[in-house]
Amino acid sequence: MPSPITLRFNGETTIAYIVRFKPSHTEGPPDGGHSDCILPGGAPVGYFGTDAVGGKGIVFSYATYRTQRRHYVTLANARAEPCISTMLVLDVGKRRAEAFRDAWLAMRAKTDGFTIAGNNCSTHASRACYAAGLISTHEVDGIDTPNNLYDQIVSESPVAWKSYSGYLDFEPIGSGADPLMIPYAVTLDATVVPTIGGPRGGGGSTL
């Protein structure tokens, strides 16, 4: 069994894309999953609807996850759910990482509603990925699903990636007025051996 991993988000160049309930790099989530991201300093971020059919859109930060989706950011709750997350971690350089973060800040400042098809969590994550140059279009290939966007990043990313699967934990290690800008310690209780791949088309191999 792989050991717990401390993931290094240095605040400048490293970002991640997450698919919730995705068991591994090669398996899709059984019920669609959910798209989230990690910003350069380690902050979790994602886009949600305000009711069961969509409604208004809202960008979650750490505090929102703690009250509404605790199993997404707290190790004990992730294990209890259980909620396995699979994520692509990418060192994209400072310019791309800033564009990724700025896209999320813009979406938080001006949300545009939420619909299950075409304007969902994956739709918004794809906009940040496109801004960072990880995919060639701001739209998800095919239907907007978390796993389709995952596969698109694997296929199109211009930089190498590492895929990790397991139970995630986030812990603020700094202070500030904006939860998307402060640093976080990110720990993964791994469930499978990580996979590496890219750029552009690498299916991946185990470490």
C-alpha cells in the first residue's frame, strides 16, 4: 500500500485538477464525480450550484468545503464517506499558474449560474485549464463531465503531469483575507501507486 504523500504546492508554479470519487487514473467515477482544482498555493477551489437542479453558481473555497463538502477537504471525512479523489498535478510555470488562479478569481467575482449539462463544475474547471494553456479549447471534449475533462488534460497537456489517487486533506498554513490566496498543506493518503505522463498524449506509466 502506498504511503501518505505530502504534495508540494509552491505558491508559484504547481496546480492540480481533481475528479472526486474517481478510483484511479484509468477508472472513471461511478456516478459522474465532481470537478475541483487546486490553486498554486494549495487552496482547493470548485464550482457548484446552489440547489439540486443547478440554480445560481457559487465558487467554493476552503471554508465553504468545510461546511458543505467536508469529505472533500478533511482526511477523516474523506475516509468515512468514502471519497477517493484522483488528480492530475502539473508544474506549469509561473505565467500559466497565475492565469489558472486568475480565471478562478474572475469566476468567483462574476458567476453565471449552474446547469447540469453545459454549465457545470467541469465547464468552469475547463475555463481555468484553457486559460492556463492545458487544453486547446475552453470547452470539454464531448459532454461536460469531470472524467472527460481529465482525459482531455491527459491528452493535450503541454507539460508533464502526475496522477495521484487517494483521500485528500487540506490545512491552512498561513493567514489572510482571501482563502484562495493563502497557502495550504495538502496531504494525500494514497490508495494506488501514482502514474506519470505527458506532455501531449502520454497515457502514463507507474512511478
